[in-house]
Amino acid sequence: MRAGFLVTPGEARSLGLGKVPALDKHIRPYLNGRDLLQRPRGQMVIDLFGLREDEVRRRFPAVYQRVLLRVKPEREQNNRTSYKENWWIFGEPRLELRRAVIGIKKIIVTPVTAKHRVFSFLDVDMIPDDALISIAVDDPFILGVLSSHIHISWSISSGGTLEDRPRYLKSSCFDAFPFPVANRSQRAEIAAIAEELDAHRKARLAAYPHLTLTALYNVLAAIRAGTPLTPAERDTHDAGQVSILRTLHDRLDAAVAAAYGWPADLPDADIVARVVALNAERAAEEADGNIRWLRPEFQAPEETRRRAVQREMDVGEGAVAGLLPWPKDAPSQFTVLRAALTAAPASARDVARRFKGAPRPGKLEEMLATLAALGQARPAGGSRYAA
């Protein structure tokens, strides 16, 4: 069922890639775990998500004919109604991931099953298959923590195995992992090392086509174990500059451990025990409503706006560093209005002075009265309202 959507770069060009306007948004590079750990196959995929059948036929007739002949007959035999009715759509739409990558240029990926646990940045223009765990975050600090010995020890302990290869299970390895509360300098240091690590590996692989990530980390494991390198491993070491790779990982491990406030040389069992204990602390925090979002602007946009307004109100009237933009949609407008009242009682004119593009005071007065009628604000005297 998937094969009908997969094309080589040559087939993609014959379907109009590079000539037909906007087709590059619907024929994109496609990677699986082996592509990441070994060498990319150059595979591409026809991704028509967001298009109706008639749109595909009119805008991309060559593509339409290909999926009509190679995909539709098989989809018609499928028991899943969504596959039958939307036969031109590749695989599962993965709506959550598609929404999550809006506004970012790269994501973090790691193979579900791998001998060595490696995390890398991947351009959002590339489509990862279900053999890759995709984390919709472009923050190199997050990449650094995930690439650290602390997280990898945890993932090996909490994940599964396939034969002798560890499996990364998102629910237990990622969702249950508590990230450190790092200060600004710690975040910057971890992010810088992670970016250098990611760039170093990609540069070595680009310079030497015979290298693979698996080969690099096989040699790194041998060096750490004190095992003599074979001639082939010595070649990999020299071309891949594996000693630099080791140095970067050592620096990263030390920086991440410092962010947690833990010794850098903890045994794996102690790391796991500390992660479990910290996870319990975070669960208690979340029960009290304190959630440490990785991407608050995406995961909790309303809370992000509320906190921004709260910080602005805390500056104090007459000392405002800058005006916040007034939201365009009604739900967000009421959110920032409620947040403004949590700082101190305010009138419609008080609120209007704090926002760029705010409506006239009369309109704000109506909105404040609406909040009061809903029980989300109360009159505080002198035309002011309080939360």
C-alpha cells in the first residue's frame, strides 16, 4: 500500500518535480531509521495531504494517474474506511505532527530500534516514516539533553528491545522523562554543544560516503571499552574524527549533569533511580497545575499569552517597557483581559494603555462587564475590575 507512493528522484522529475509549480510541497524526501543510521536511499514520497481528489487531478495530472493506477486498486480492498475514501493520501496523515511543525524548520528524530541511541535534527521538508520517533522541537537544548548519557541510560532502562537492539518507546522513554530546570547559561552551553555535535556528524558523513552513523558509534563504543581498533575501524575513526565525537559527548554529558545538579560520573542504576524520583516530583507539580512545557507557545498557547500579560502588568503602570499586541480572535482577547486583571484591579482605560491595537475603552468596558457577568471578574470600584 505504501509502495505506490514511493518514487525515486528520477521518477519524481518525470512526474513534474522541478517544473510543475508547487509540486515540491507534495513530493518530498522520505527517511526511515535505516536511512538515518546507514546511508539515505534517496527515496521520495508523494504526499498529497490537504488536497481533494479533484485538486490533485487538475493540478498534478501525472501524479494523479500514478496513484490512481498504483494505489487505488489496493486501497479499495482495504478494510479501513478512511483508506478507501481517501485513497490518494499517503499512509496515516499524522495530523498532530503536521500541526506541531508549523512555524519551525527542523525536528528531532531517533530510530525506534537501534544499536546505538542517536538523536539528530531533521529538516521539516523531509517526511519521517513510522520507524523514526519524531519530536516536534527545534531547540538544540532539548537535542542536547536527549543526546546525553543521562537520557540514554534512562531510555535503555525504560524502553524495550528487539532481539539485542534497544527500542525507544515514546510513552515511557520520552513522555516520562523529566528535563532539567537549567538556567540561561546552562541552556546556552548545552545548546551550543548539541549543535556542534549534530553539525560534526553531518559534515563527516557528507565528506566520506562510506561512513555511517552506526559505524561512527561502533568505533566510539570500542574506544570507550578500550578495545583495539581494526584497520577498518581505524579508517572510520580518522575519517569520522571519532575522538572529536567522543570529546563532544563527554562535554555534553558533563553539562547536562551540571544542569540537573548531579555528579557527572553516576552509574546507570543511580541515574535511573534519580530520574524516577525526579519524575515523581514533577508529577506532583503537575497535579498542582505547574507544568513545565517544552514548547509552551504550541502546547499551551493560552497560558503563554496569560503569563506574558502578567509579566507586563508586573512592570507597573508608567514603567511599561513596551506594548503587547492585542489578539485578533475573541477567545484570546478575553484570555489576556482576564490575565490583565490578575495583576491588579484595572479600568478599561488602564487596559487599553497596555496593548497595541486595543479597542476603544467603551468596547473594553463591555468586555469587562461580560467577564463580570460570567463570574470571571468583579467590580472593584471606580470603574475598575479585579479578577
